[in-house]
Amino acid sequence: MTTKPERGNGSIEERRVRVIVAERNPLVISALREMLECDGRFELLATVQSGKQFLEFAAEPDFDVAVIGWKLADMDGADILAEVQNRGLDVRITVFSNDHDIGILKQCVRLGAQGYCFQFDDPPIIFETILAVAHGRICIPYIDINKVNDTPLAQLTVRERELLAVLSDGWTNLQIATRTGISENTVKYHLKNLYDKLDVRNRAMAVALYSSEKRRTPKSPIG
């Protein structure tokens, strides 16, 4: 059972940076622990393997930086980052990824990750990323900021987004045709264009992609 760390004293400049690691792979956890403990600038407070455990720590953050893997036992990094934003949690997160997919990096930036590094990076790069985030800066690999919001759904027209929304509500082709005043063949034509843009093969895949994007979009604050 993992216990919550006690709150430390002193400013971050006067003490070691307090780190929590959330990662499902015990070997990665072990490697990170050894690296951090061998460097006198860090204090590893706790390790967890599930998103649920991490969110419990994040509800009362007594750490400076969380280093989270992209895939945990029960959630992935995008789910965790979206949940942190939806709950309004004041935590600083560095994603520690073993995947070089630029799409993952874009997701992390959109969802508010302050740091991003790869498991195959040299230790100095990982350390400097954690330190930068601990001191309130953003530290990510180079990315064209203008393309951060280039998701599959971002390229859809307003009409195509509306079509995808009613698909997710379970509308059949006949229902769409009847309620929009177009023929079923026209509906099929629009659906084919929609699937091509999303790079999916069928309705189920399109709806799954739409639901995933919608679920991971942070909720707007009320008021």
C-alpha cells in the first residue's frame, strides 16, 4: 500500500526537488529511482502504478513534479492530464514516454503537460526537464506550436462534425437522410469522405475516435 508523503518545508531553491513517479513498468520505476537517488538534487517521495493512485496524490499535492508514464495500469497519459484539468488540480507534470509518436507529444501539450521527455533520453536531459518543470517552466522537445491542434477531428468541416455527432448518438443512414432532407446515397457519400479524413474504415471506428477526443477535452470552467 502506498502512503502519501508528508509536506516538506522550505522553498524549492533551499531543498531537493520532490518527485512522484507514476509508471506501470517495475523496471522503469527501478531505473528512475536509481537515477534520481544518485543525483543529489531530487527526492523520490513515492511511486505508483495506476492513474487512480496518482490522482489521489494529486488531490493534495505534496510534491513538486510528477513524472508519469504514457501507459499506466488503468489509464493512459491523456486520460490523466484531462482529468487533472477537469478537476482543476494544481500539479506540475512531466510525461516520460517510451513512444516517439509526435501525436502523443501534441496531445500532452494540448492537455497541459509542462514537461515531456523520452525514456531513451540521456539522464541529463531527463534531469533538466524535471528541474525546469519544478521551477515553473515548460520543457518539451521542439514542436511547431502552430500544428499542436492538428488532430484528426480538427480537419473536419462543421457539417462533418455534426454528422459525426449524430453517428455517435446512434442515428442510422435512413434517419440522417430523413432528418436532413438528403438521400441515403448522399449520406453514404458524406460518410465515406468523413472516414477518409479520419483514416478509419467504418462507423464504429469513427464513433470511437470521436468519443475518445470528446472524453479527453477538458471541461470549461463554470462562471
